[in-house]
Amino acid sequence: MHGAGRAQADTMAYLNLGTGIAAGFVKGGRLWRGARGTAGEVGHISVDPAGPLCRCGQRGCIEAFCGGGAIAERWGRPAALPVLDVFDQADAGDADATALRDGLAYGVASAIRVIVLSGDVETVVLGGGVTALGDRMLSRVVDELATVAAASPFLRSLGLAERVELLPPGSPAAALGAALIGADATVPTPGSGDCAASVSEPAGSAATVSVAAVSAPSVSEPAVREPSVSDRKAVFHG
């Protein structure tokens, strides 16, 4: 949606769309984990009490709508890449696939709305295996955000769609983030509190490096991985 310069904002969030859903919040280049390390566990926020059953036991969780594992389970048809198959079949007019695809867009848009309303971050960067769908996914999320904004002057004033960016394909954000967090655990940074190591950004790599320390683990996805071929298979298989 915007160039790399926007990703250098003081406050941002990384939303991982993988087997599970989780977010990481960054302020001033540092990861904020919260009082007990669960900050960003947006996947288990219910946005529809009558929605699909989530693995956590609630109904209508964001993860139940847009988590790769949940979509694969609800799709229930044999496919090498279930989420991709859902999109392909929806394009072909399959009603069940269309409902799942619409639900994915609704779930991601809901997560973005929750993140912005709770943290007022300047940028929400989307990453994880499901983002391998690229604009096929992102355009529907943006449309969902626009639909909600059209009915609410308040949400419209927030410019939600303008705050969203897609992590560049092949970005090593997760690996760099894990390395920084590991290094911070080994060599404490004075005054760091419960934050991870700060992120320095080489010129021209803002979108890649500034997200590096943002990947927060999900309850159902212990590690955040980038959309490599193997990750896509893991995510789409659930």
C-alpha cells in the first residue's frame, strides 16, 4: 500500500497470517511483549459469537476465520494447498469456497481493526504463509476495511486501509527477529525492560529489517515463518 519509508514509523505492528494468527507490536524499534508475554495474541479475539468454533474453545475467533489451519480443516477437501484451493474454487463459483474466502478477508480486516484501535500503530505489516496469495488476498481485505469504514465516520477517519503493507516475498524478517531476540536474551540491554533488542535498519531495507523483531509466537504456531515454499505447504495443510 505504501513504500518502505512508511514502515519506518515509530509505532507499527506485524500481523502473521500462518497456521495460526498472531501479532507483534513495535514502538521506537523495540518489540513490546506485554506484562506476561501475550501481547499481540489477536487470533483468539472473538469477532462473531455465532461464528465458527475455534481450537481455543471460543466461537468466531479471528484465527477461526483466517488461520491457515482452521481454513484447511473447514474446507475438508483433499488439496496440496487447501487455502489456495479455496481461492481457486471461489473464483470458479463454488459457494462453500466463496464463504471461506470472504471469512478470511473478514478475519484479517478484523485483526487489523483491533490492532489499530488498541495500539494506534502507524503501519500494520502482513506476513506469514497465507500472504503468499498476494493481492488476491490483500485486495479483499482492503475491500472489507472499506466496507466497514463506509458505515462508520469514526473508522473512516482512521484510514485503516492506508496503514496496511504486505511483507516483501522472501523477506528474512522472522529469522532476523529470532536472532535479535536470542541475542537480547544472552546479552541484556540496559533499560530494555521486557522488550526485545532494538532494530537497526540498513539503508534501503526498512520494510525487511524493521519487521525483523516483530514476530510474536501464536498459541497454535510456536514459531513465525516466512512464506517459503515449505512454509506455504505447512500453512495450507494446517
